[in-house]
Amino acid sequence: MKWLVIIFAFLFITACDGTKKIATDQESPMDTDTPTNTDTSQDGDIGIEEEPASDDMSPPDDDMSAMENESTMDDDTLDNESVTDSDGLICRIDDERCGEYDQAVEICTAQGWQIKQNCDALEDCYQYIEDDVYVAACHDMSEPDDKDECHVNDTMCSGSEMFEDSRVIICTEGTDWYTLEYCEGDIYDGCREEFASGAYYAECVFKGCSGHEGELACGNNSLYICEEGYWVFKEDCGPSKECHGSIGMAECGEIWQDDVKPNIYLYPTAPLDITVQIGFPQGGRVTVSEPLYSDGWDVHVTPDGLIDDQWRFLFYESVQPNGWQKERGYLVATDEMERFFRNDLATRGFVGQEIEDFIEWWMPLLAGTGYLIVYPQDDAVIRTVETLELSVAPDNLLRHRYVIETTSEPITIEPPADPAPFIRDGFTVTEWGVIRLQP
């Protein structure tokens, strides 16, 4: 009996141990080569082993590729909307505008504003809005303009006859551009333009003024002072004065008079290369010219007066102090003015196309009712205000100006002396111009 009990107990223990092993194998089917994620801490607790922290927070390669593609798409989208050219001007791709003094169509490309088309001689450039986009086209000057030209309050950079990108123009009433600010002179470094938030914005860019601390300079009829390397607004010269002078000599002074459309005709006896310069003894500057004046004209002239194979005369406009005589002159009824000017110009020595050019340009501008008071200015007066300097001295020089103002009632004025005869012999240079006084 005793041996039976011992045998039964042995069999029971063996059966229980086998059951426990089977249960353990089912619950933990891990290969012995697989590392465990558990360890026993010092206090005997079982915890999860933490992965070491990494400084590299980069996304997986697939996510990085997606981000790079997204960034590239954003850049492409931006490029399709606006672009910066080498001058720092920003424009919207495919927008068009009028350039080259309204004689060419420009288009915004990846390289900035580029000429798309030059207009013919009887055309000018017409800019307008179509589907909220700027469009420009060469336009027959006889055709009416019947579309809005621009978005109201847009500002852009534009060139004058003398300087590229030298002024800020603003769109008013959606029908025209007007000059808002000039970016010419000692303190400016041109005009900067950008396209942002669906609009064009432009502003004059100031130069630094290192080395001119405390000195004054002119900008847009205002005085600026150099402080800590920057030009700072000091004083507006106002409507009754004008800012004159270079850096260190600027002041608000007398308003200068416009000398409008002087023409210079050159007739050498043989083909001639010559430099022509305009001087201003009392201050002044050339504001408009054709061909471009810069620091003077360097031109080739043939005996028939043709300049660089394309111009009949050198044209310019200028501003300078009012040094003209107004003591002697003529009273001319406007309905008699063409006959007067033809006779007077011929008496002074002008001929042929010189007279026709004067009549063609000035008769429409001077037309009206009432009278003209015409003050003639000979070379003795002109050279106190404007000098004409030529690298080859002419044999004969004829310079003349008319200072003209209007009156509704006749006045009495002392007439000038008759002009001396002018002889055309050898290298001859002639010049006429007009200064219009405001009533």
C-alpha cells in the first residue's frame, strides 16, 4: 500500500509539471535568439527598456521627398506670379506695360521687364486692363482710348527722357498715369518697384550720404540733410520757391523758368564729328533731350545738317533762373501770330526748315484768344543764362529766344531794335527756342 501511494504521487507531480511547460510554451513563443525588451530594475520591478533619444528629428526619406516636392511646387507657383530682375524690380509674369517713352510694349518675363514689340512711327503704346491683368499694345494715335488703363492707386517706375526708372507714376481714376515723385538728383539711386498683394508699388530709393554729415541736398523740391549716413527730410520749399544746388550748396530759391524746345541746327562745310554742350552760368540743367544729352552730344554731322544719319536738329528742354529781358517786345494778336513769327524769324536769319519746324510746333500750342506779348532775346542775353559750347567753333552763330506771355487786353510796349543781318558763310550754327511765362 505504501509503495502504491508513492507511485501515484510521482505520476501526479510529473503530469502537473508537463501541463505547466505546455502553458508556458504557448504564452511565450519567442525564439531564444530574439533580444528581450524587458529588464529587471534594481528594485525588482519589471520595466520597458526605452530606446535611446536621438538628436536627428528628420522625417523618413519618403516624407523628405514629399516636402522637397512641395517646396519646389511653392517656388514654381511664386515664379508664375512675380519675378525679380537684375535691377531688383518685381513684376507679375506676363503682365505688359508701355516702355521706351510709350514707343514700345514691355512684358514681364523670368528676366524682368523685356521689350516685346517696338511701335511704328505713327503709333504709340496703349496700356489697359483686361481680366484684371495689365495689357499693352501698339496703337494708332488716331484711335480713341476707351478702356481703363490701370488699377487706381497702383504706382510704377517710369523713365524720363534723360534717365531710366527715374520717377514714380501713379494711376488716377483708372484712366491715366501721373508723375507722383521724381527719383533724379544727388540723393536718389533710381526707382524700386514691386508687385505684392495684387498691386504694384514703387518708391524712390535714397543713396547713402557718408562723408556729407550735416550737409544739405535737394530732392523733389525739398531740402534733405545728411544725418548718420542717411538723408533725412528737412524742409519743403513750397509752391513759391524751388530747391537748387548740389550737395552742400542746396537751398530753397527762386523758381527757375522752363526753356522749352530749343532746336540747334548744325551746317558744317564738310562731314564733321563734334561735341556740343549746354552750360548754365547761374545754375540749371537739361531736362529733356533728343538725342540723349547725358554730359553733352557727341555727334556726326553732314553739310546738309543731318545728324547721325537720322536727326535734323539737336533738341532739348531745360530749367534755369529767370534772367530774360522784359523791357522791349511786340504785342501780337493770336490770329496774326503765324505771319508775325514767319517774318520775324526770317528777318533774324532763320531759313527754310528751321522756320517750318518752329511754326509746326508752336502755332498749335500758342493758339487761343487775346494777345501774345513777345520779348525777343538775342545771344548777349541768352549766354548769361545758357551757354552753347562746341568743340569746333562755328564761323557764324545765330541764337534766339522768344519769351512769351499772354494777355486778354492790348498793352503798350516799347519795340526792340531791328536785328543785325545774319550772314551764312562757312560752318553755320543756328538755334531758336521759347520760354512761356505763366499768366
